Amino acid sequence: MLEIHKIREDKDRVIAALDKRNIDATETIEAILQADEDRRHTQVELDNTLAESNRLAKEIGELFKSGKREEAEAAKAKTADLKTKSKELQEALNTASEKQTELLLTLPNTPHESVVKGAHADDNVEVKRVGDFPTLPADAKPHWELTTEYDLIDFELGVKVTGAGFPVYTNRGARLQRALINYFLDKNTAAGYREFIPPFFVNEESGYGTGQLPDKEGQMYHMGEDNLYAIPTAEVPITNMFRDQIVSADDFPIKSTAYTPCFRREAGSYGKDVRGLNRLHQFDKVEIVNITSPENSYAQLDEMVAHVANLLEELELPYRILRLCGGDMGFTSALTYDFEVWSAAQERWLEVSSVSNFETFQANRLKLRYQGEDKKKHLCHTLNGSALALPRIVAALLENHQEEDGIRIPKVLHTYTGFQKITK
């Protein structure tokens, strides 16, 4: 959530920044500022009323002691009127505060100055490309055929048990999945990330804390009876573990990692983009989360980007890094780098990771702060990234490494899989 004092101090800058997202926020910003003015005016009036009420309460006792009963009774009547007024002012204050918060929740984060204005993915900026496209056999196949041919994934069995988008991994496909999870976690912990196994369901407050609610409410699986949400990413439970905390600056950067299954409705997805592993409702992902100080967050972002790049290079996958334009960034992000791997059989790029800096946007919702050298409380910066999302990594591994006699496993995974090649 945007910080109200930053809007108050420079509304034109906020409006111009949100324009990069193709959002005209002028009307909403003015409404927020009006609600803020109403709130602050009401707060002053309420404080003055309570102070007057407290003053009279002390005066009444003195008047009774002095035998000035008539004056004391008059003061008591005035105190009763002030209590009524205080109650009305408190209700007005609550209304103004709720309106301000409601409006703030509708606004996404302001993009970093390096973000370009754009409407869709075609406007993203490619910042790096690594690796050569592989030369495949003449009879090369897409991964959804390879998984059937080599008995790695049963998509139809998943449809039978649950529905489309819930695959069943079998035999060496299941082992490859487990190998990748362990490899990613080992790499992350070696890089200083503390491992967690968090809950796979979160409450409503957690959804609001990291910005999935109300923005992506329709994309999340909701259990109405318990009012719990299936997590779309480990970012949600991990970051919320620090909600309502004042952390020590000495602990920065606070680095966490977790493997979880992830659940997303992905409504409105059709066609070739959803074939096989390209888009699922349930998938496995290993996440990294970073909490740090504002002055160090972009150095941490660069470090996280380099970490994810190293994973892809060890997996021998050609990839590119994109800096997302304003129109393609997530609701909570100030700056996002997307990683895409080349899918040789499909002849297109597949997104496998987003690494983002949210600056204070999530921390403001979470009330996640630290004490600075000035002894004051400041909002932390939060960051997260996929390291990595498995479905499209598996798709690219199978397609890019297929050979005449089977599918080659990258050397870095041999000790995890127990096999070097998948053969029929």
C-alpha cells in the first residue's frame, strides 16, 4: 500500500509514476487526500474534545471539594455533552480512515524510475540473453508428447482425479521433480537463505498483507467455511511471518526460502499457452524472500537476479532477462525482472521466474518495520523471486535436452536424480 505521507508530499510524482502503468490516478489521489484531510481534521477535533473532557473531570472533583456544587453539576452536564461529541467524532474518524484505506488498496505500487511505460509484454525491455539455442533431432517433440512417451507425467489421470491443470507425476518424472526441488533448496540455503516449510493455506489478513487481496481475489482458491486461501506462492506465508514486527537492522538482509505447491485458478487462459506444463492450477515452486533496508534493497535485487541466473546456467538452459514495463508488472511491484527460458520444441520463450522489489508497498500493509540509527521506526523493503518455478523448467529441460536415444539430464542434477539420462 502506498504511504499516505508520500502522496501528501508529492501527489504529482505519484500520479506521473502510476501513469507508467497506464493508470490515470488523479481522481483517486484527490479522493485519498480529501479523506486524509477529513481524518486529520477530525482527529484534531477529537483530541481537543477528549482533552477538554479530561480537564473538566479533574475540575469537577475540585469544585465538589470546594463546596461549589452548582458549578460542579454544570461541569458534569458539559462533560456528558463532550462524551456524546467524542463518540460522534470517533465514528467520523473511523469512517474517514476506512475510506482512505479502501481507496489506497485500489492503487498499485509506483514503478521504479528505470521502468518504462508500456501496455503489455511486447513493451518489456530485454536486458540480457545467455546461452545458445540447442540443435534438436529431426523428430524432436514438445514436452507434452515426451512426458507420455517416457512415462513421466500423466495429464489424463490428473483430469480424472481432479481436473485439467492438475498433473500426476510418475516414475522418473516424479523423481526429476523432487530432484529439482532439492537442488534449488540446497543452492538457496548455501546462498544464505533460511529454509522454511510454511502453511499452504493462509488467512485473509495474510492475503491483504502481501497484496494478493483484493487485487487477485478471483485467482485464488478460497475455502469459504474457514475463510482460508490456498497459497498462490510461498511469498505469501513467508513474508507474513514477519507481519506486525519490528526487526533488527543488524539482521539485514533477512533471507528466507521455501518449497511449496502453489494454487492458481488462472482464469481466462486458453490455447497453446496451456498445453502440457505451460500453465497449471497446481504446481511446485521454490521461492526466495528478502527483507532489508531501503538503502540496500536494490543491491539485494541485483544479487537475487544473479542467483537465479546461476541456477539456469547450471541447468544448461538458454535464458533471457526482461525488465518489465509498467503495464506488465504485478500490482505490488516497484521493479520486476522476468526470467524466460527457451523452449526448443515449442520455439518460444517460457517465463520461469519473476524477481521483484516491492520497496515499502508490502511492508506498509504488513506494518513491518525496523529501528534505524536515528532510533525511529522505518518501513522495511521486501523482495521476492522464484528460484525456481518447476513446470516450465521441466518442460524446457525435456525439450532442449532430448537426443536420439533419450533425454539428457544436466550434470548438476545427477546426484539428485540418480540417473544421467531418461530412456524408454
